[in-house]
Amino acid sequence: MPDMTTLHATPTALPAWSALGELAAAPLTHLRELLHTDTERSRRLSASACGITLDASRQRITPAIHSALIALAEQAQVGAQRDAMFRGDPINLTEHRPVLHVALRGDPKADGPWGQAISADVARELDRVCTFADGVRSGAVTGHSELVFTDIVNIGIGGSDLGPRMCADALAHLTVAAPRVHYVSNPDAWALYSVLHSLDAARTLIVVSSKTFTTQETLTNAASCQRWLVDSGVPAERVSRHLVAITASPKKSAELGYPADQTFLFWDWVGGRYSVWSALGLPLAIGIGGAAFREFLAGARAMDDHFCTAPLAQNLPVLMALAGIWNRNFLHLPTQLIVPYASRLVRFTPFVQQMDMESNGKRTHIDGTPATVDTGAIVWGGLGIDGQHAYFQLLHQGKHTVPVDFIGVQSEDTPLPLASTHHAVVNLNLRAQAQAMAEGRSVEATRALLQQDGVAAAELDALAQHRSFEGNIPSSILWLDRLSPARLGSLIALYEHKVFTQAAIWRINAFDQWGVELGKTMAKQMEAPLAAAQHRPAGGKA
Ligand code: F6P
């Protein structure tokens, strides 16, 4: 554990924080100048690792600001805090837990800083998950009437849904020969009916994913699934062949009839939003196969190694975290847009939204004092190409300045004759949008263009205002050389460590989530009278 007496209680106590405040108070050169006058600066704001290249040259960061940001990471002892996490120190102070999602993707040939016991537990469960997943894919694992499973229904919400579901879309090109995997998170009956109504119960496996096995939405859907299996002809005494539980609470899942041999475990030191690497990845492993799932883990491990060894100034998670802190705390920009351009990353932003906002949406420092600085940004977005035809107008000409993470894939593997043309269109748009946001187009340049186009003199001045662009919108581009299980694993780990680094600098606990409790408590309080009025036990069946 880093020496808690030397760790800052608040980043405002760090000399680099004050230096950054002074730099932010001075006039800042426009990006259109920074981009064209200082190539060394662009080089310092770019870095590559694990097949991912970060181009942060369109961030509003000068060499002096860059140096002060690196100093901030040093003074905040980001490295020591990172090492404490990897070592398994109980850094989740309010729940007295270690934070060891990194152990889930540890090197199977080495024990890792968390120790041999955890490595052995992880390896055992990973083997069970991959063996079961490959058994479902091969037909070795079957339903009550020995029919192979053609459809898997994953019931889960939040971190028990978003990760595997996002990855399944991102790696859809690897799932074509597998059983179909459906994801249901919403307890609205239509969400489940719309999946079940076309399925053959004899060939359907229900996977209930829940760390606590107490989440009301998940248990509501799970109970309906068990009812559907029996109503659809699966003998009650054989229903368990169609049930899988993935949980850190096996006693609870066993009480609800989930068989031990089809219950896959993870541990309380895995946060829900960091759990895709655990047994919760089973539906993904069924989709892509056990070998590809291990490649996915290896990609994350490669990013872990980079995070732990690269100098701060070439460290991708650190550079992304620092750019975010400059935008959030010094340029006072409250949101962060994430726009992938590859359509298979369609669910990536909602996934990062939970990871970032459930981690850093905090108002209390680690020591229990009120946060003295702004913390987690509002993360939003979706596919960039669609955004261009929806909300990019506001980005270019509205009254908000919104920092943007663009995510692109450099290679194309779609088996269509004109795929390379599609690919060129997509990535050209990504590049053009990043450049347009940075450079803008001045009123003078716009006026000259309009004049060339023959716009009447009387209209010129007014129209030039309407059609000019302030620019100076900060963005980063993340280029993946290809979209593979390993690259996806590296990309997710990159964002996980970015979130960690920001929390380490802000001195907040990124790994608890007390904010979700009040709503659940309120629901139970409101349900009691409602249940009484309907003469049914609270939390029970109608
Ligand atoms: O949103 C609160 C939360 O606890 C998330 O952190 C978690 O991923 C989700 O609900 C589901 O929880 P469980 O996996 O325990 O059902």
C-alpha cells in the first residue's frame, strides 16, 4: 500500500495542480495554430501500445501543459497506487476489498503480484468456463432431451450484461457458427417475450448472470424463464439442465434451483463493471469459443503490462486520463463524448458509460471529506457516423464545448466485394470530423468562401456568422490496427486504467457504488404497501 500519510488527500494540494491552474488562466493558443506550428508537440501527444495508437494532438495541450500534467501524475503517485491495486491491497476502502479484475486475465504461466492462491482459483474457473463454452458449441453439452443448444439467453443487467453483450457485437464476425446468444436486461415483459417467443425450450440454455443474485430485475426475468421452460414442455425435474448461474453468491443461486455443476463463480474483489473477464464472460465465450476468449484476456493483459511498465509520458491510459483531467478540471468541460466509427463497436459507449460514471461519479474523497474538485465526466455518445447526422451540429456550432474520443479500426475484414470502399468512407469521415472540430473555419474565411460563391454583398456578413465554426474542440483518436479479441481486450483495459488513473489523481474510490443503493431501497419501501394492497408478499410472485 503506498504510504497513506504521503498520498495527497486532494489534488489541489499538489504543486502541479496549481501550475495547471495558472496555465489554464493564461490565453490558450487555438488548435488550428498548435496543429500546424509544433510537430514536436504532436509527437509528444501520440503513443502506441498493444496494437492501439493514441493521437491526442488535437487536445488543447501545449508542451508546458503536457509537462505539468505528467508532473501531476507523478506527484499523485499514480504508479504507487497502481502497484497497490495489482498487489491486491484493499484499495476499495468503503467495502474493505481488494480490486483485482486484473488477476482474471493474469498470465496462466505466472502467479502475478496478487499471489499464487488467487491465480490458482482464477485458472480453475477459467478452465471450467472455457470447457463448458466449448461443450455447448460442440454439442457435448445438451438439454434435458439430449438435444444440442441452439440458443442461449443471458439474463443480467449492468456489468452482468453490458460487457459480454458489447463484446459479442464487437466480435460478431467470430460468432457466426456458434449457438445464437441473446441478451435480456430489462424486466419489462416484452424484452423477454420478444426473445423467448420464437425459441425451442428443448434447445435453449438460460444463463443467469448476477454477482449478488439479489438484483430484482434479473430475478424477475430469471423466474419467468424457469416458468417458460416448464410451460414449454421441459419436465420440472429436468429444468436444471437448462439453467446456468454465474455469480459470486452460489448459496443464493443454489436456493433458486441452479445446479452446482452449471454454476460458475467469481469473487467479491471483482466489481460488476470490471467483470467481463470473469465467468460472466461465459456467454461471450460460447459465442466466440474458449480459445478466442483466452486471446481476449491476453489482450487485456498486454495493456496491463503496458500500464505497469511504460513511462508516464508514453503511457496510453495515463495520457488519456490526463487529457480528461485537463478538459474536466481546467477547461471546465463537463462531458466526454465517445464515438466509435466501426459499427461492431455500437455498444462500446454504453459499456464505458457504466465503467466510468459508476466508478468516478463520486463526490467524496477517499478520506471521507467532500470532494474539492470536479470528478467523473458525463460520458455519452454512440456510433460517430450516425452522430454526424444527428447531434454533431451542436458540437460544431452550439454553446457547449464537448471533448471527443474518436475510435477507428485501420483494417477491414468484411467479406463484401466493395468493403474497402466502405472502409475508406468511414475512416475519412472520422479524420475529417476530428480536423473540422479542431480547426473550425473563421468568419473571415467563411466570408471569403461565400463571396467566391457569389453570395450577395447584403447577405455576406450575416451569413458568414451563421456558417462559420469556432473550432478549438479537443479530441483524441484511438486507432486499432484490427478488431480482434486481443485488440478489444486491450481497448477495454485501456479505458479501465484511464478511469483508475483519474480516480487516483482525484483521490476518490472508483470501486464502490453506494449511489445505486437508495433507488433499490426506495423501491422496496414503495413495494411493501403496494404488495399489501395486492395481498401478495413483497418481492414475491403476483
Ligand atoms: O447498478 C448497480 C449494480 O450493482 C452494478 O454495479 C452491477 O453491475 C449491476 O447492478 C448488476 O448487479 P448483479 O451482477 O449483482 O446482478
